[in-house]
Amino acid sequence: MMAFERRWAESILEGFAPPGGPGLSPRTGEARYADAMERMISGATRTAALGFRLALWLAVVAPVLLWGRLTFTPRLAIGERARMLAELLRHKSFLVRELVLLLKIAAAFALFARPELRAASNYDRGAHVATETAEQIEESGERKRVHLAVVPAPERGREVA
């Protein structure tokens, strides 16, 4: 990504989890949004990388397209950026919604890349419990007592009643 795209990514993706906002709200600079997006673009196919870049450019010019305001998204206050992203996620065009969803996925990757933000979200809490339960089941031998019925696939040309 070019330097100006990295600045745009930091500014725009921050709108999905604004500092001081409801829910998971990292401090300014705590999540590395541009790094996450750049990692996703570098590991993507050419088509997917183009989609990420197109999504970023769309988000940058969205105030002009949505509200008729002659400004770019990075210049908006954080609350306006969050509102704009919410509007884009509800846009009538499927393409617009999906492109902005790519940005939201990149923001989520940035948030969950930091251990302190993962801990604040309680995301891993359930996985830890499930791992312990699976280990306990294995040790107790309960797994051997569970038998699942195998239902054969219907023959070709015959309907299943």
C-alpha cells in the first residue's frame, strides 16, 4: 500500500471501533489497522487485492457520494466516520455493502491481532472452556460411548420418503 492509503486505512477503519465508543473501543493508535489491511492485501489474490483497494477508495469519497459534502472521509470527525460506515453497510447497492464489509473484516483482524484487545473482547474465554471440556471428555472415555447413527445416502434416481 502507498503511504497515503495507509493513512486512509488507519483513519477509516478506526470508524468501525471508535475510541471511547460503545463495546470494544481501543485507544487511539492501539489497533494497527493499516498493518492488518496491508497484510490482507499482500496475501490476497490480485482480484481480492483490487477489491480491498476499491473498498478503501470508495470509503474515502463516500461523503461526496452519500451526503454531497465536498470532503474526504479521513477529514471527518470520528463520529461522522462511524455514521458514514454504518450507512455504507446499509447501502441499497449490494456491491457497496460488500466492499465496505471487506473493510470491516480488515478492522476486525486488526483488533484481534493485539492480545490486549482480544482479552478485552472476551473472545477467547469460550474457546478455553471448550478445550478443557474436550480434554476432559477424552480422558474420561466418554467419547467411546457415543455412537452416531450412520444414514446411508439414497441411491441415484430414488426419492427419499
